[in-house]
Amino acid sequence: MGDIEEKKGNSDEIYEYIRQAIISFEFCPGQQLRENELADCFGVSRTPVRAALQKLASDGLIYIKPKSGNFVTKINIQNIYNTIYIRNSVDRSIFEDMIQVLKEIDFQKLSINLAKQKIILSKKDQSLQSKLEFMFYDDSFHRDLYAVAGKEEIWDIVMKNQYDYIRQRMFLNRYNLTHMGESVKQHDQIFAMLKERNLEKLILCNREHLYTGVSEAYDFVKMAPDYFE
């Protein structure tokens, strides 16, 4: 387990730590997770570790191979396409609902979010924490649009356990130095179309934004072919 600091906790805390480690590629696709090593790391028995791993398996983040062990799942490209297809379809309905009801306070909130994205970008910090922070504001930008339409709970439904999509985005944020900058530019375009209340162009900008990551991912699969399936 290398650089992992010793942690203590119950099964929920262990679950959350391992989940975050998988999303951030501290635990890489295909990597074996040994119960005894994790138990030593967290200073607990194997029982809470096993419970955490079973929950991660139900999320699709690991698979349990009888008599062999627990392994981090690879990133499934088709699952990413399916998530984006759903997002693109639902986003269109969300935009139709919210574009005419946007208020100045909504634009201010989105503008602050964009400013924070740009601050992170300007620091040129390649640390994991910086990448995670950027993803937080990236998600918040889109979630806020759903909230304007009164459909914030729909965002939670659409994005629940979409870990292949989440890991693909994190992969690009970590290993493609231009990806976050391109995302910010596309967010700016979406914001501009919102200001103009131009629904047709907004839908097109958003579609381009969603599908750019997939085309980039195919290029970067060559960097880590063992991570994808």
C-alpha cells in the first residue's frame, strides 16, 4: 500500500477512503486490494475492511474474484458513453426549464464558480488536491444549473455511482495538462449562451462539452491501456 498513511475507522470511513483513492487513481484500475494489508493500514480487523470492499463491489468500483482477491475495476468506455448520452438528454430538458427563469443571483453564483475554476487553473498546481478541487467546482457548475430548474435531485439520480465517467474525467485532469483549461473555456461558452438565453446554442455548447472528454479519453487510452476496457 506504499504511501498510504495509516488510518483508523469503521467500515463506512474505510469505504469512503478507498472510494476516494480509486477515483483519484491512488488505487489504479486492475490493482489488487489485499484485505490484510488494508486492515494493517487502518489499524482494524479484516471484518470492517471486508464490509467496505463489499460495498465498493456493489458500486462497481472493485470486483471480488473467488480465491484470488479484490481488484479495482477497469474503466469501461461504453459505460462512459451511456452516462454522457443520459446527461446530454436530461441536460436539454433542464435547459428548456431553466433558461427563461434565470435571475441575476443565479448568474452571480455561476460567475463566482467560474472564477474559482480559473484561480485553480492559474496556480498551475499539479497536485492531486488541486485536481479534486477543480472537479468539485466543475460538478457544482452543472449541479447549480439543475438547481435553477428546481431539479437538483435529478442531478443526484443521473450522477449516482457513475464511477467510470468520474474516473475518466479524473484521468484526464491528472494526465492531460490542457484538459482543465479546455473545460473552463467550454464553461465560459455555456455561461455566455445562458446570458444570451440562446437555447439552441446552449444545447450545442453543452453537447460539445460533454463529448470532448470521450474523444480525449480515446487518445489517452494509449498512455494506460491496462486502465480501460
